[in-house]
Amino acid sequence: MMTRLVLPLLAATALSGCNLAPKYVRPAGAIPATLPAGTPGAVAADAIGWRDFFVDPALRDTIALALENNRDLRLAAANVLQARALYRVQRADLLPTVNGGASATFTNNVFGAGGGPGGGVGGIPGAGGGGTIEIYQANIGLSAFEIDLFGRVRNLTEAALQQYFATEEAQRATQVALIGEVASAYVTLAADQDRLRIARETLKSFEESLRLTTAQFRIGVASELEQRQADTNYQAARNDIAQITAQIALDRNALDLLAGATVPAGLLPTELGTRAFTLADLPADLSSEVLLRRPDVLRAERQLRAQNANIGAARAALFPTISLTATFGTLSTALSGLFGAGSDVWTVAPSATLPIFDFGRRRGNIRAAEAQAQGAVATYERTLQVAFREVADALAQRGTIGEQVAAREARANSAAVAARLSDARYRAGVDSFLVSLDAQRTAYAAQQDLVTTRALRATNLVTLYRTLGGGLR
């Protein structure tokens, strides 16, 4: 009897080879073939592990702390687990759900002795004779299993699988972004430490100038204008110190949030200077194909594949839904005879359903699925274009950042020398105090600009590494 149940099921399952989903073709032509100043055949940044790229030990430990504790990354991991579970739920529809059951029924014999045909009640031998009718039953079987002749269930399963993969890529994208954000926040904090040091050193210089001009004003050697201008520089430096001190506190708060925990003081940077946080450079020859491996681009492509499968599921709804319900078991009026000879029973009930009038619902579902697929294509192309723009911007900045740093260093050195010479000429009576104050302001601004440009150089390479998909290993 079991053979009669299994063979039709296997035969129907073997026929389920039709797939109505359109053939997937990756969209092409959204971006140029090569990145600016790049040629094909480059080694991608994702081949360089983040522990190798970031050479500063304290920064590496800070990134590791963030990867362990960051809540956004934990949320992304939870989303992956949820998507995987939903895929398993959908995948289970590909196979029949087998249930087992047992029941016992006790019915009072209202007809009395011999009340039923055949000496029993309801055609059940031995159930007559008055008293209570006992019926025991045990069975195993499947209920309303859909035989997937037209690929509806398989396409729904494929869509769930692609959504699961898309969620995994979203987690990887979150990791890449997190590493870049932590490194940038770390460099920003280091740069602000340098700015604070410069502001404090400048405050001492301005304080000395203010003390000198105030004393000269009291004896009539300097004018009140000179004394007020010296005080203006001094107060401006005081304000800068207060602002930068507050900004450093904000920088630390931002770094703690990214790390998901308080970053130990021993890991915090104390200066930017000329220290190296990363490798000096990345492979130069770049093809735009490296962008296809970025997690956010892969995520968009996975979602496109999912929408493609949804079209197949919607098309399959135009055809009959064939399902099978079958059971095999035993039936007896005595518990002791439940598994005895001649007690077996079985049922096989195939069914087919095809809506005749649905007033365009199924056709509408197909049009909706096709529109969603078109939207997924646009999203994929847009994601790829944004990735190209991010890398192109980083490369454009990278091409001149070295020259900018060199120019800022030369300007800062010249401004510092000019400030010293101007102060000496003022003290010798050659130049006015206004010339000396202007030289001091210029030197202060040049030092601050140099710190900003050095921080820009450090974060530029981090940005390039992140936009090329680095940080996955």
C-alpha cells in the first residue's frame, strides 16, 4: 500500500521541471569600463585584509573592538539569521510535510443489539451488540502538498535564497563601512589633538605679545590700537582652545559609539603629526570590474535576482495548482488489533485548482512583479554608479593630495620663519606691531591648515580602501 502512495508522488515531482522565470542577465553599461587613470587587470583592495592595511597597532585594536561590539553590526548579523530562517521556512515547501497521528473514538450505541447492518453499527464489524462503539486509528501521511509543476514554489524559494544572500552582503557592507568610519573618526581625533596643541602654543605666543604691548601702552610707547589688536589675537586663541577641547570630547563620543564600548585611553591617539595609520598606497591600475565585488553592489544584484524569481512565481499562478493529500494507516475496533492483519487503510486525494474569474488579479501580480524587477535594475545600476563616483572622487583627491601636503608644509615653515623675523624686526623698531601680529596670525592659520591637509591625506586612503571594497578579510 505504501508503494501506491509514494510512486504517484515521485512521478509528479519528477515532472516539476518547468521554470517560468525570465533568464537572468546582469545589467551592463551603467559605468565606464575603467576607473579614472586606471587600466584592466588590477589587484582589488578587497584582497588586502584590514589588519594588513591598517599598520597602526592602536588603530587596529580599536577597529577590532568595534567589530566585536558595534550594535549596527550586531543588528546586521541578526538580520542575516532572520533571513536564513525565512529561507529555510520557504525551502521546506519543496518537500512534503509528513504528519503522524493517532485517535480513539468512543460512541454510545443508540440502536441497541444488532442495530446496524451486518451485525454492527455503521458497517463496522463487531461494533454492534449495544454499549459503546470503540474505534482506534493510527495513520501517517501528507496534507495538501503542492506538486510544483510550473515552478511557483521553486521560484519563491529562489527569491527567499537571494534575499538571504542580499542580507549577508548587507552585513558585509556594514562591516566595510564600520571599519572606514572608525578609521576616519580615529584620524579626526588625532588631528584635533594636533590642533589643540597648536592653539595652546599659539596662545602662549599671543599672551606674551599682549603682555608686552600692554606694558608698552601703559608707558606710552605703544598705542591702544596695538594693545587691543594683541588682545584680539589672544582672545581668539582662547576661543579656539575651548572649541577644539569640546570637539575632542565629541570625537571621543563618536568613536565610543562606533566601537560600541568605551575605547580605552591607551588606544586613543595623542597626535596626528606625520605618523602612518595605513599602508602608504594601494594598487594603482584599476578596472571598474572591481566595483562588482563591493558588498552593496552584490546586495543590489541579489535583490534583482530575487525579483526575477518573483516574476516566475507570479507567472506560475496562471496555471493550475496541483496538490496531493495522502494517508496510510490502520483502523480497528479494538486497541489490540490496531496493527493486526487486515486493519490497514489508505487514501490518496489529488486535486487541481484553477481560478476562472479573478478579474485580473493574477495578471496584475505579474505586472507588479515585472515593475519591481525594473525598479531593482535601476537600483542596481544606481548603486554601481554611486560606487564608481565614490572611487573616482577618492582617486581625484589622491592624485593631488601629496602636492597639497607638500605645499602646506612649505607654507607653514615659511610662515613660522616670517613670524619670527617679523617679531624680531618689531622688537628692533624696524616694523610696526601690526606687521608682527599679521605674521603671527598667518603662521597660526598655516599650521592649522597643514593639520587639516594631513588628516585629509590619511582619510583619503581609508576612503579609497573602503570604496574599493576593502575590509572584508
